[in-house]
Amino acid sequence: MTLEMPKVWPARYLLVGEAPSKNHGKRNLDVCLACRALNIRPVPGTMGKLRTQYPKMFKFTMATKHINLLDEWPGSSGKGSAFPIKDAMFTAATFRLGFKQYDAVFLAGKRVAKAFGVEAEYFDKVEGDTPIYVVPHPSGINTWWNDPCNRERARQFLEKF
């Protein structure tokens, strides 16, 4: 008897981002997050590299569904994007209703956390029916990732899932 892989990999985790990026709207935020933690670039072939060299990160990315609070990139403002917090808060209230179907929810960045009314340090569990965690946004603008200790901390955290 042979076992068949399911046609659709079940999403156990939800990663909520701000909006599709200006240049790379097709990249998955979960893959970008894993790559930042591993200090590798998300390029063609990354999933194969994750599968063979970083199986725990591969498992995380395969079990994670990614959604954005905004449908399109809102434009730039200073060093980052012009994130319309009121629009994001409205969408966040709707998204929160669907959290129960996931084992954990990850909010990518402090602005997304603010839209959900969550105040927490990175990787701290927010109590509720479904565990919610705030993770650093994987954007190149986020200087948190520049510290190797922070990347190691993120890797260890994500590999628990």
C-alpha cells in the first residue's frame, strides 16, 4: 500500500502581512520570513533548499497560509510604505473571525499587530482562543534582522512549529 500526498497541503498557521510588496507581490511572506531567519535570499530554488537543508523551516512554510491586510501596495512614505492604519484595522476585525481554524497566527510586524490591537514583543504569545505571535516583518527596511543573534532567535522560534 502506498500513501499519497494530499493535493492541498493543510494550512495550520496563518501569517498576516501588511500588503503585497511594490516589486515582489508574488513572493510568499512565509518564505521571506524563513529566509530572513536563515540569512538566505528568497530566489528560485529556495523551497528545494529549504526542503533539503532546513526541513523544519520547510515544514513551517508548507503549513502556513499568508494573507495581507491590504489588497495592494499603498505607496511609499519615507523609508517604508504609506500604511493606512484605519483601513487595516477594519480588515483586521474581519480577519480575526477566521483565526479559530488555525493552530497559531503570526502577525508580521508591529504595524500589523497595531491593526489587530495587539501589543507584544516579538515572539511573545498573546493569549486567546488561538495563540497569536508578533514576528518581525521580513522587509529589508527592518533593521532588526541585521543582528545575527536576532536571526538565530527567529530561526529557533519558527522551527518550533
